[in-house]
Amino acid sequence: MSTGKEIRTFARDSGSVHKIRYSPDGRYVLSAKNNGVLTLHSVASGRQVRVFRSESMKVSALTCSPDIRLAFAGSRDGSLTLWDMNKGQRVKTFRGHMQAVTFLAYSGDGKLALSGSSDGTARLWDMSSGKALRTLKGHSAAVTSVAFSPDSRLALTGSKDETCRMWELKTGRELQSFRGHTHWINAVAFSPNGRFVLTGSSDSTLRLWEVKTGKALHSFDNEEEWVHAIAVSPDGRYVLAGGWQEFTLWETSTRRKVRSFKGHTGNITGLAVSSDGERIASASDDHGVKLWNARTGKELLNLKGHKDEVGAVAFSRDDRYILSGGADMTTRIWHAETGLEIVRMVSSRDGEWITVTPDGYYDTSLEGGTLLHWVYPGGMETFTFEQFESRFKRPDIIKARLEGQFEVGKPAPELTRPPRIEISGQADKRETEAKSYPLTLTTSAQGTVRTVRLFANGKPATEITVDKRKETLSLEVPLSAGANRITAIAYDEKGFSSNPHYLDVICKARDVAKPTLHILGIGISVYSNLPAKWQLEFAHTDALSVVKALEGQRGKLFGKVNSHLLVNEQATAAKIQGSLSALKTASENDVVIIFRAGHGVQDKQGVFYFLTSEGRLQNPAVGGISWANLGRHLDNIKGRTILMLDACHSGSITTETVVPNDELARDFFSGRRGGVMVFSASKGRQYSFESPDFGGGAGIFTYALIAGIGAQSPIADRDGNGFVELLELVDYVRGYVDRQTYGQQTPWLSRKELFGDLPIAAVLN
């Protein structure tokens, strides 16, 4: 402030910065960008401390299948997620709407579902295949509500264009248009006998229409309150209308107002009636869900837990459970008798999911553990679910509770804060001419810190037994020549791990050799046993480009670079396995990168195979290389190994979730195991794209890889230390590919065995 001189630049990536805040102690700056990402930087160093980003979906619509097995949730991003209510697991993701899903309905037989959207359309879905059978077009504004007729032959759609339309589902033909409202129609429903239609509108009225003629029979005045939600009792004798802070029960035949239900402090956004007509569930944008006695108007339960507006509520078909979905990105299942929250479920647009019980047990897809984080009061740190896996990953307990065995797993293990580590001067990049670096760190835990382990560039360096609640340690960390990223992790008596803490050191010792980089590049565009449509264009040139880009690190990060390239007809199963076997000559100080571009296929059992040039689609085990085959070669490599796969379905190369935990760390230090990271171009359910639009022709994953270690390395180097670490490269590639493909291809670390991080490339000047 005294000189006007710029001290530090924090933001280095894309997105306009909309908000900035200092932390109360002045040590951190938090920035919010227009892409929804929050970034925390250290003021002293300018280094990025943490990124807060959410790819989760805000639930805007919800329904339950007739057999109680499935919950169907719609999101504000236009996608839909089908959940198995017995296991708490995602079944499939549906895509097709271009804007938010506003309403969902199941057919009576459970085979079909309807979705309405802000894009002005409704879609009819086959629930077994996930395919859209029909798109209902005709509204000139957002579709706000949908409903099936009792026989599932017809559908209703209400819209902000002030009309309700009736459709024949077999043909998609519009049969009737109900007109008369003077404002948005927010809710529609058929009567149980299918003869009448009920609509609720922001013009403060409900209207009852005759299906056959389209004539309005009755109008219910909701006393100047907009109608946001409606429901019809199972016997058709009563209708419900939800407005501001209350909803009203009307008698259908007489239009008599029976009673009002008051208790919410916001708009009523969802209403549901139990199958016996005795109870009513209501949802509100006040974050609440309530259960009511339909006959007396008495509030029976107040279901608290959602952290944002609740957009939808439903009873399971046996009335035992209540489902709710909200803008806090969770779908929740509650026990209707006690109000007990059984599980909350979160899904992301790339198909990952996590299911969590209130006492911390969880189940997750391979990468779903990053969708939610633990946050402890009074601190800045957050913790991933993976850090608690040893005690809390229990899909068996979740399944039992969803089956009604609510006491299984109780009492849950005590959830204590993981250990903490502070490294003196950890934000600074240091230089030394010594072969080791003197490090001072302080570790503490709520219980006992059992072990502290240090890794240098992902390689085990030092292990210290602590067995104290708090301890300050001074130790020497052996270094490699050049760039070193030192990672410190503490473990407590439960096996919970601290967040990793990093220190970057440049070793200029003249008598210490730089590590050697071994590169094996495999690219197959031409397949002798595949039809013309399965031939590729750029896989072989992708492999050549990656090898060339990595060879550019010779004399920078690495003293030597040994490379070997196999393309097209050279890339037979025998030659590939021979080249893999040759990598066992790499020393424990070396880094091995194996890049493979070409076709990846899954067999009928879901096993992934990388097809060689002689591979066959009908039997990928012949002429294909599986993870089991590949793993035997990787086990013989002493150095740190990074496998990069640019192939369709490459994320399914291994279905075993590997979390860098206490047990794995012990194996590392004992020498029983080497470290492997697998960076896949796509999730197991996704395809990988190539196009002439990328660098004159390339796979988009490969194009981003080369850019991240080359021309775009100053951007990929988010902490500004002059080097692109592996995790920075992963973040850069994933962000780029995700943006370019609009979420259709998601690169990810499908296997994580290394601890900490290691530099891959020096930043181009």
C-alpha cells in the first residue's frame, strides 16, 4: 500500500473473479469465480491451498417407483439419476433435457417415467434402457409439471405459457389443451378415475377440468396466494393446494375449504398424500419437510436436515418412507413413522455418487468420495471420505438400514478429527546444495499420532513412530537432484490420515544424479481384424506426440530419458508385453510413464481390455491386454509408474478402489509394493473422443496432456513453483476435456497408489 507495487498474483486459471475475501487472521485470500469455483490462497506465498468446487447436482424433482425399489431424481442441470433404494446406489443417469428438470412422474407399472423441463419439453423415458421414447413439444415456455393418467395412456403437462396440455403417449399427439388460467400453471394432476384434470396456477386458483371436453367445471379461489403445488387424495374426494407458508385442503364436489395447514415459513413447493389418505407430506423452500395428519391438520413430524430449499417430496408406495430432494444437492430417505433420516444421496453429472448415513457410514462409486467432505467446526480444513474409509465405508450397513434394520451399526465408531501437520515454512520453495533437507514439523491429534511418514516425489523417504498426542520433529529428508516435492502425512491410532502437506525443494547437489524417465508409447489406429468403421485416425500420432513432448524434459527434470514407441502393426500383444517386461530395469529412483492410445473395450462381464493391433471385438481376451495381465508387469517395476490411457471406457481398467491408506503406506515402506497411478481419459461408461480440430488431429485427452506439460504449462502450474506436478496436470487435463466435451468425457485418476505428488515437467519460460 505504501508503494503501489504488485506483491503477488493469485489467480492463474480461467474464470472471472467475482468476489474476494480475506480470512479473519489475514493469512488467506478466498476468491469466487463465475464458474462456481472457490479458491483459497496463502497470502504469504501466493500458493493455492485448496479449491472448493462442486460438480454435484441440485435436486429439483423427485418421484418413487411403484415397487418402492427405485427413486428417480431430476437436477437443475437437466440430467436425471435413478437410485436403488434398497442399496443406496446409483443405477443409471439419464440425459436429454437442455435445462433444469422441473417435475417427474412414474407410470403405474413402473416401466415408464415422464420428466418436464425448463427447456419447454416433456420426455417419456423407458426406465429399463434409460432411453427417451418420446419428446412432447408444443409449449412456448418452461414445463412446470407432468402427470400420467391412471392407465398410463395419457400425459398432462403444465407450463408457464398458462396452458395445460394432454398428450397421447403412444403417438406423442396433443389431444387437448386446457386454457383459462391467467398466469403460470405450476402443478397438474389427473383424478384417480381419470375423468378429470386438476391444475394449480400463480393466478391464485385451482381449476377442475373434464378430460373428454376440456371444459372447466370448478374453480377454487386460493385467496390471492399463488398455487405452487397440488395433490389429489387417493379417493378423489379432496384436492390440496400449496402457496405461501401454508397449504389448503378442499372438498372436490362442493369446492368447500376444509382446513389449512400452517407451519412452514416459505413457499410450499411439494405435496404428497399417503396411499390411505391419512397423512400429507409437504416440502418448502424454507429448507423443511413436514408430515401432517390429514384429518386433524396436526403436524406429526418436522424433518430437519436439508441445508437449502426442498423442491420435491414423495411417499414410497408402501407409505413406510418419505423421499425429499433439494437444492442442497441431496436426495434423502426418511422413516415415515419416526422421522429418522436413513440416508442422503448425492450424484454428479458425470455419474459418480455417494450415499451417507447421518452417523457417517457411506458407500460410493469409484470417484464419488470427492462429492462430499467432512468439515470440522472452528477450522479451515476439510477432509475427504477416503480418509475415514477404514472405519466408515460400510455398504452392508447402508443396505441393512434401507431394509428397515435401523439399529445395525450402532453405535457408530467415534468420528474424530484426523491428525494435523504443520511444516515450518511449508509455503516457500527452497534451494539447497546438500543431499538432504532439514525439516521441522509439528503433528497433533485428538487421540494419538501413531506415525508420520514423508515421501519425496512419491517415493518413501522417512517413517517416524510418534505415539503421542502432539510432537515436534526435526529430521533429514533425502533428496533427488532437481525438483523435489516433499509430502508429509500423519496417521492416528484409528488409521485416519491427515491432509497431505507439501514442501518444494530444489536440490543443486553436484554429486546427486537426476532420475531417469522411462517412456513407453503405444498407439494403435489400424486394426487388422476390425471393420473399417472401427479404424482410428490419430492414436498412433498421439503416442508419438506424447513421447516427443516428454523427451523435452531431458536435462530439465530428468537426467536421462529412455523412450520406446510401438505403433499400429508393431503393437502386437507379444511386443507390448516384451516392452513392459523390459521396464523392470528401471531403478527405484526412476519414473516410468506408459502411454497407450487406441481402442478399449469391455467384455460381457465388464472386464476392460486394451486391444492390440491384432485384437478382436467378439473375444477381446484374445489380442487384448487386461488389468490382471498388465498388473503382473507393473509389479516388477521398482520406480514410480504412471499409466496414461487414451481409450474408450479406460476408467474401467480396474474396478478395485485403491485409497492411499495406512496399510498401503506400510507396504510402501517395507518395500513390498511399488506405486502406480492410472490416469484414464474417460470414465468406464464413457467414450473418448478424437478430432481433427485438436492440434491438427488428436485425441482430446492427449491434446490436453501435451498442452499441460508444454505451451499451457504456466497455467497448469497452479501453485506457481515452476513445475507441473502430476496432480496439477490431472486437474488441468480434466478441466479442459470436461469443458470441451460438455461433460461427456471425464478424465480421472482411476487408480491411486502413490502418496503425495511428483513433478512431471518444468514450466516453459
